Amino acid sequence: QSALTQPASVSGSPGQSITISCTGTSSDVGSYNLLSWYQQHPGKAPKLMIYEVGERPSGVSNRFSGSKSGNTASLTISGLQAEDEADYYCCSYAGSSTVVFGGGTKLTVL
Amino acid sequence: EVQLLESGGGLVQPGGSLRLSCAASGFRFSSYAMSWVRQAPGKGLEWVSSVTGSGGYTYYADSVKGRFAISRDNSKNTLYLQMNSLRAEDTAVYYCAKCDDYVWGSYRFSYWGQGTLVTVSS
């Protein structure tokens, strides 16, 4: 179970849109729509932001959206705000009742 | 309001054992699968283990299989993680997480506790 690949860091200015990629293989991301995204602020617990590729839990801003193409999933944050600065992790079902996380991406709001 | 409160972390020597607990409230505990996810200092998240709502089925990451055991007591609304043969690489904050279904079929973590730190060192 190798970790999914995410960029170490991305940045954007307030009001802009950014996209974080999450690349796996045909054994995980490419085979299932069981892909979720988590936001983690420093010293805090992670928070579910997106599930099943593009679904948002109740209470999560519609500025957050998700998509997938082949073995790569993406998280897009539009109208970037200072409070969005955090680490973001993708997570995919990997078969045999296991899941695998991405290495995480640090989002900096300039 | 869903609340998950982990306890039991601390310093343990390599080869030692530790049992973590997670007290849950704010939802029907027995109706949901539960999981443990860990995060080594300065590193990313790693799924450790999950258990179905009944406790009858358990699942483990290869890195902990045979050493860790997940269990739950639905009468006490409490999740456990028994950790044996601990190694330095098990050092991490361990999070308890609520899953979105009964059988660990949603493969997502909808609520997380604040975590408990386990340090394995001599």
C-alpha cells in the first residue's frame, strides 16, 4: 500500500482558485469512487471536506469541490480565504477493506 | 454533537505494550464502524485499523497486522486499540475516527477526536 502522491505545497492569493492533485494507481484511485479529502489546521484534528470524489458533507462550503480523471483526483478551492490555509490529505479505498492516504499538501494563502 | 475523546497515550519502551481508549458520545455508537488513524510527528496521515459496528469484523494496515488489536465495547460507547510489540516507527498521534456506516464500507472518516500521543523510545 504505497501512499498516494500529492504536491508538497501549493499557494494562492485571496479570491483565487487553487487545485490540489492526488495521484494513485489503477488499484486504488483509478478503480473506485471512494475518494475523500481532509483538511487539517496545525495542531488540530482532520476534518472531512469531500467524500466519494465530489460530494460535500453538510456544513462544508461549496467553495470546495472534487473531481477525478483516471488515476488522479483533484480538490479545487475557489474564492480562496485566509482560513483555508491548512494541510490537505486525500484518501482512497485500495481494495481488501483498506484505505491509503496521500502524503499531504500544505496550502499557503499569500 | 459528536464527541470523541482519546486517552491512554504516553511513553513506552520498544517491545512494550499500550492500550488506547476512545470514549464516544453524541451518536448511536453501536450503529457505526470506527477507526484508528495515526500521524507521526511532522508526517502525514496513516490508516491503522477499523472495526464494524458490532465489533465482529476487524481490519488492519499491513504495518500493524499481528501486533495491534482493535475492539469496542458498545455498552460503554468506547473504542480500544491494544498495541503490542511497539516499535520506534509507531510513534505518532493516534486519532479515533467515526466512520459513516455500520460495516466499514464507506471508507471515510466523518468525525475525528483530538488524538493521543504515543512515543516509543528507550
